[in-house]
Amino acid sequence: MLELLITMLERLGIIVTIALILTRFRFFREMIYGERLKRQQEYKAILFFGFFGIIGTYSGLAFNTDTLQFNRWASELATDEAIANSRVIGVVLAGLLGGPKVGVGAGIIAGFHRFTLGGFTGIACGLASIVAGLLAGFFRRKNEHVKLSSAFFIGATAEAVQMLIILGMSWPIEKAVALVEMIGIPMIIANGLGSALFLLIIKNVINEEEKAGAFHAQKTLRIADQTLAHLREGINHKSALAVCLILHKELQMKAVAITNHTEILAHVGLGNDHHRSGSPIQTQITRDVIQNGEIVVANDQTIHCRQENCPLGAAIVAPLKLRGETIGTLKFYFTSEKEMTNLVMELISGLSVLLSNQLEIAEADKAYQLAKEAEIKALQAQISPHFLFNSLNTIISLVRIEPAQARKLLVSLSHFLRQNLTATTVSCTTLEQELRHVKAYLSIEETRFVDRLEVIYDIDEDALLERIPPLTLQPIVENAVKHGIKNKEQDCIIMIKIQKQDGMTLVKVKDNGQGMSRERAEQLGKETLQSESGSGLALYNVNRRLTMMFGEEASLQIASTPGFGTDIQFAIPQTEEKTDGKNDPNFNR
């Protein structure tokens, strides 16, 4: 009995081999971790495990109940012979991993084969195989991984059930009893251990591969996080060097390089004495990748480096693409071809796609920024000095009677128009510049209103260095003059307030004019309006530029009451570091 147990345990090596082979099949992995198999997968599993059961039968030991001797390999059996085998292992695992259908199917295949071999236990063993598959399928639990202890218990139980079926169905009963006494315990132990061992090997192999995959995925994400900031600049010598340093550190390759169409942008690692940044592309394989856009593997016969004693004996060259066109290459070097495993190939292929996508993102971001700047310019250009003709008429009327005042107004008008022109060429200016623009505008309007208009300034000088989009404050003040106090006969007041408050810079323009309804005040700045008094385009443009630069928190806040005036304000975040307005390149003297 002990000799039989040792022999059967030795033959579990066959099970180990089969287990390793099965881990290569995708459907088998899905059986381990999937909830439910598709019909086609079930058929495959039935065939595989049924075939596995047949191998377990052939690898068994033929036992003669008359001589009590074992033959080393089972083949056709005489009427007084039976087989001590590991057939149950395949059938049990079929049921545990695939469910009752797969277990019974595998049991039918393995059991029918056992029946064809003959022997006085042929019918009993064939039926026992089907029962084992049904039993294992019954114990399979959905959404739960099969435990090793469960595999051992069910494998041993299935074999014990087979012994009982042999005792109940085999004849003569004396031979059946002798057989069970001789092989029962060894087969129960061996098949229980075999089931657990089979499952252990499969799980270990798959888990190790998953760990390796997770490790490389984590590394890839780390690389993506580090390289994104550099590739936002596009592909150039500086960004390529930064990316190569990151890849060389993270992947521990012998060397990493990036090229464009014509030259090496960066090379980090071995061979940097002759693979230098700025030098022309040296190898034909790099030119082939640029031309064909496909990854290429080169060994020491095909790498063709111009340097005779180059330590780099193999390379993987992958394309870098932008909008579907190859704009450069990503190169990983090795000292020999042996270092280029399939896992390394997959990793490099993935990195090529990753970096290409980052270049696409950088290009899209650059295009977005250009579009955003173009929109700002377009919005600014829409703000025209519509009061120009009225201003010129006022100046003409003063030329003869008050030439000094006319000259003063011409200077103010010149400053106003110059600021409008400058605003279309810069993206931001200071509040001090905006305030000067407003004063130039109001000096003209105060002349037109002839002592009816009073302007009050409440200005925090420290806040004037904050930067805002150009032509922001003047349109708000113009709106107060044009729509607020236009029809007021006397005591027209406009107050301009710029103050620091709770980490923000508050800008407010208030008038005591005719005001407007609450509904109209809520619409102004958010959309253009159609009315006799105006479209609200100026305030809409101002609001758009404020929110584009600072976010929604800087949007215009408008409060108004009919007959009591209008209050328009916005707040921008204070900057920590500021420059003197006089050193500002946009500063107008």
C-alpha cells in the first residue's frame, strides 16, 4: 500500500506538466477567475479535462486481484484486473472550475474511455467518473475562488465515492473488497493531493504573471506622470533629454535615445561618446522605422553602428507618431539580444504608444491655447471707440473758443486710441494701465457733460499692480456713461473703487443713473441682448475674458435698481509677486 502511494505521488509529475501547459491557454485563465463560461469555452474545457482524465487513466497502475501485483502502465485489462489511477483529478477540476456541465461532460469522456479498457471494475469506474464531475460541480460556488483545501477535500471525497461504487457494482465482491483494501487509501490521498497541487501550480503561475503585469503597468503610469510635463513642450532637445533620463532610470536599460527625422535629440547611457545629441541619425534601422512607422528589433548583425567597438549589441526602435505620421523614434539599447524578452517588447511597444499620445495631447493643448488667445484677441478687437465721432465734434467745437482745452482733449483721445490698439497685441495689462485708460476716456466725457458729471476715485495704490485682461475697466465705465447717466440732467456721479479685500482685488464701478430691471441685470454679461438701448456686447466680452483668465469666480456681478443706478463689480485673485508698473513692458508713459 505504501509502495503504491509513493508510486502514484511520483506520477503526479505528469499532472504538474499538464497544469503548466494549461496556463498558456486564455480560456483556462477565464475558468479560474471568470464567473461564467460561454458555450464554446465550456466545450473546450470538457475536451481538455476529459483528455486529462484519459491521461490520468493511462498513467495509472494495473492491479491483478489474483496475483496482487501491479503493472507499471495501464493498457487493456483482463477480467480480473483494475487500475489505480489519477483520472478523478481532471474530472474534479473540471467541475470545480467549470461547473456541473463541464464536470459531467469531462466525466463522460474519461469514464467512457475507462469503460472501453475493460476489467471487472470498468462499469463502476466509468460511472464513478461522471459522479465525480457532478459532485465537484455541485460544490462550485459562484463569485468565489476555489481554495486549495476545497480542492483536496473534494478530490479525496470523489475518490472515496468511487471506492464505494466499486464495492456496490463490481463482481465478484471478493475481488472488489481486495481491490479497495489495496488501492483505496493511496488513491484517496494521492488524488486529493493531486487536485490541490494542480490548482496550486495554476494559481501561482497566473498570479506571478499578473504581478509582473501589474508591476510594469505601475511603472508605465509612473513614467507617464513624469514625462507628461516635459512633452507638453513638444519634442525637442530639452524635452527629449528629460524623457530619456526618466526612461533610463525607471527601466534600467543600457541606453535610451530619442530622435526626430534627421538627428539624435538625446542619448542617455552606454555609447554616449559617439551617439551624441545633435549628431545625424547613424543606423539604417532608425531610418526604416521613420519611413515605415513600425517597431523594429535589431541584433548585433543588423544594428550597424558606425563605431566599431560600440558596446550596444541590440536595440528596439519604436516610432513616435503625431496625427498618424512618424515624427521620430524611441530607441532602447541592450548589450545582447538575450535581454530582449517578450515582456520587454510589449513594454516598449506600449511606451511608444503612450509617448505618442502625450505628444498628441501636447499638440492639442497648444492648439487650444492658440485658439483661446485668438478668441481673446477677437473679443478685444470688437470693442471699438464708438464715441470717436462725438469726441471729435466736441474737440472741433473747442478749437476756436478754448484751444487749450481742445489740445488737452486731443491728448486724452490719442492716449485712449493708443491703449485700444495696444490691447489687441497683449494678453494682459495692469490695473494702473486700465485706470489711465479710463481717465483718458472720462476726461473727454466730462467735457461733453459740461459740469454735470462728477467722478469719484477710491483707489488702493497697492492694488494697481494686479494684472487683468486689457480693455476690462473702460467698457464698464463707458456702459455707466452711455446707459446709466446719459439722460440724467444733473448731479451725475460715477464712482470707481479698486481695493484689496480678503485675498482678492475688488474692482467696482457704480453710477447713480437710471438703473435697470433685475431680470436685465441678471442677463447682462452672460449673453448678448436684443433691445433698443443696446445689445450688452461690451459687458459680455469683458465677462468672457475675465472668466477665461481667472475662472468663474471673477465673473461680473451686476446689481441695479430702476431709478437708483447700477453697481458692477468683479474680483480677481491677488498675486504673491508683482513687478513695478513702471517696469511693465505694457506701461504707457
